[in-house]
Amino acid sequence: DGYLSAIDAANETFNAYVAVTGDKAREMATASDARLAAGQAGPLEGIPLGIKDLFATEGVHTQACSHILDKFEPRYESTVTANLWADGAVMLGKLNMDEFAMGSSNETSFYGPVVNPWRRTNSNMKLVPGGSSGGSAAAVAARLCAGATATDTGGSIRQPAAFTGTVGIKPTYGRCSRWGTVAFASSLDQAGPIARDVRDAAILLKSMASMDAKDTTSVDRPVPDYEAAIGRSVKGLRIGIPREYRVEGMAPEIETFWQRGIAMLRDAGAEIVDVSLPHTKYALPAYYIVAPAEASSNLARYDGVRYGLRVEGRNVEQMYENTRASGFGREVKRRIMIGTYVLSAGYYDAYYLQAQKVRTLIKRDFETAFADGVDAFLTPATPSAAFGIGDEDLAADPVAMYLNDIFTVTVNMAGLPGIAVPAGLSVEGTPLGLQLIGRPFDEETLFSTASVIE
Ligand code: GLN
């Protein structure tokens, strides 16, 4: 009830929730109390969580913050949320996000932008919380839930975590089941938590992760006790500092925090090594080919017949057209156009195939460094702190917006785990984050190293 009244009081300000499930929350909390009284408490018993609108929740608003999924209430539950409920967690509601998770500012949502709970010192300008999991990050930062689910295709967990001073981890591709999560780019999408600190993130990820026969890309490996990795010694670990993650125009405080993170890990006994990931500069352009290509294919299913919105026309073709024309927002349409273009005959080899080759090279860069004994990488999470809502330069130039993802997309392209942790405040008084990148399925090292610099 405490969280529900906090949401009631503050959601108008932040616009973090697009649906509040008060009755369901109370019902789940009552069941939780009964299990607690019976001594059958699960690991997350009674913990109130917010759920990104991308996760299918049975009988509850699930629209990926798109108009095209108008009033859609699935008859099934995503595996990730089912895992959380099985461990006793309680659902507070569905969280705002960029439409179909496409964006870095939460401004593409059909439900309007989310307001970052942080403000610059000496300015009242409203800032974005990052995206696409902007509602998740803002809700955690504003204490409108104890933790939240999120998803990350090119940075959507880590960038909003960095912009709001929270912790977000994208696990290894295959660690969490994608079943019941609305698909954006299937070969890149992964679910993960946004939480107040590293420990909470570890506890939530343990519950969310599972092998699932319903997702053929989920991996059959035991889920370790991530919480136990916190505080584990980092002595002797080799931490790579990739030279290519120092870009022009980066806020100078980021370099300071990066050096401070390096010093903290060194003091804790880790060995710091200078490394090169030479194909980093191609990651962003390649991502913005691969992701729209997969998206254009995944979004073909919204035709006015199967889900949500239908706008009638004189015949079925027109009905498709009308539905898609009014159901999808601008950014989603832009991605569909890019995606179908790069997949079309004549352009496929020049764009899509090239991008896939670049993807392999990016992956190899990491593999080479791991083979040389690097255990994890420390990098900035984003090149800047949160910017203003409605920033005109960014609105006019989608590519400038895409630049936000420069440090995060490599991790998705290579399928690796990455965690964003708060690093300190910018000169303007807004949060900045650092990122740790690990070996496949070695989230434990991310939790142990992240807890050193937290
Ligand atoms: N900002 C990136 C994009 O718009 C990443 C989004 C995501 O990770 N879901 O594609």
C-alpha cells in the first residue's frame, strides 16, 4: 500500500507507470502474507516490482507503449515475470518505455515521455530518464517500486540506469527467456533488472533467469547464486580498459570517474590492462542495420487482425495500411523503412550481410581479449549525462540520438553480459554511470567487480 500511494502521489509528475494494478498488487500481497505466515516464503516474497510494458502479463495491459497494441491484454504470462511471481514478488503495474523499445530517451512512447527524477542544479528543465526502459529506471530512482524489469537490445537497461543513478544489468544472451517478451530484435534482446544497488540487481536476476523450452535461444546452464558473488575478492582479476571507448565530445567528468573506478579496482587487487577492441567504431552503424532489419520482420505481425488496434478500410489491404499507418509512431516507422530497405534484394549484400560480418568481428575482438586473459572490461556507460526532454538538436537528428548507445551496443552485438553502476554526478549534478562487460555467462564477475566500484 505504501508503494501504491507513492505512485498515486507521484506518477503524474514522472509518468513512469502506464498502468497501475492496485487490486492485483493487494491480492498478490495477501497471498504473500499467507505464505510468510505459513513459513513458505519465496526468495522475493512480498517485494513490489514494476514491470516494463514489453513483458506479457496475463490479463493486464501489455502494449509495448504502442498504439497498435491498443487495449491488448495477453492470455499468457512471460517466463521472466512468471519466474518473479513464483518467487513471491508482487506486481505494482506496467512501466512506460519507448515504443517497442526503440529509443534512448523514452520520448517515442505512445503514453508520452517519462520525467527523470533527477534535475540539474540551478535548472528546472525536465530531463529524460534514458530509454528504452525509461519508466523502469525512473520508477526505481523515484522509489515507486523496489525494483523493475527491463530489456536491453542496444543499451536500454544500462543507459537509463546510468541516467538515473540506478544499477542495471543486461545478462548474457540466452540467460533469460525471451518468451512472452514483445520482440524487437530477437538476436539482441535480453531481459534484466533495474535496481537500487548491485545486491538488489543480483537477487532479481537470479529469479528472472532460467532455461526455458519455450525459447530455443535460452541456455541450459544452472543459474548461480549471484548475490554470493558480491564482496567476492577481485584479487588477480584482469580488467581491460578498451582504448576505443574514449570518444570525442565525452563529458570530462566521465574520464575522471573512469580513472577513479580503475583505481578502486586496482586497490582491491585487480590487474588493470590496456586493451584494444579495434572494431568498436563500426558497432553503432552495424547495430542500426541489424536491429531495424530484425524489427521490420518482427513487426510484420501487427496487421490489425491478430492484436490490438484495427482501423477499417474498404478491403483487407487497406485495413492493414490504415492500421499500421495510425498504429505505429514515427520512430517505429523509420526503423521499419530502414529494416525493409537493408533486407531487400540488391541491398541485402551491401548492408545486412556487411553488418553481420562486422558483428562477427566485434565478437572476435572480445574473444581475443578474453583469450589473452582479460576477465572483464571497465568502460563508461554513456558518453554524456541525461539531456532535456524535447531536445531540439536530438529531435532533428536521429543519428545524434543513436550516438547515446555507442558504449552499449557492442555488448549486445557480442551477446555478452554488461552492468551499469552509478559513478558520480556530472558538473550539472546529474548521474553518470560506468559499465562493466564480462565473459559469456560470467555475470558473477560483474557483480563482484561492480560491488567494488559501487
Ligand atoms: N536505443 C537503442 C535503440 O533505439 C536501444 C534500444 C534497446 O536497447 N531496446 O535501438
